[in-house]
Amino acid sequence: MLALLALLGCAEEPATVTTTTTTQQVTTTGPAREVVVTRAPPRVRVETQTVAPGPGYIWTSGYWRWTGADYVWVPGSWVVRPRTTAVWVEGHWVRRPGGWVWIAGHWQ
């Protein structure tokens, strides 16, 4: 019994493990995998465009994003133009065989 009590006092505390996850935006080139949504997106909402926060900003309209189960509305926002000649191409849904695919907005 004494030996058992002696061993209990020797037990180590459980180790604390801390993990850190770092994420970053990755830009790739080449064809991306398209997700085909069999249900058509809802009609685009009419939004009130607010006043630009400053020079060099451009309004990007809201859009319907597919979550894998349903559509959710992503409101429009102001973004800084990366260069004075850049033109924003709005994201949009395109009809494809078997459903709809999202073409993300991008700068040209």
C-alpha cells in the first residue's frame, strides 16, 4: 500500500500543448475547380451604395454565396483600387450543364 501511495505522488502533470494555426490567402493561376450548384441563385438584392470612404475606392456589389447547403447574401463593400487603371469585374453566377457556377469578382 505504501508503494502505491508513493507512486501516486510521482505522477506527472499532463503536458499542455499549444498549437498555432496560420492562414494566408493564396493566389493560384490556372483552372480552378468549379462547384456546380443545382439550385439557381436568388435574385440579386438591390443595395444602397454608401458614400465612398475616400479617393481611390470602388464599390463592389453584394452577391449570393453558396455555403454547400444554401445561399447567403454577402453585402457590397468599398475596396481600394490596386492601381488607377484597374477595372473591377463583378462576380456573377453562370448557367452550366447541370446547374450554376460562381465566377468570382476580380480586377483587370
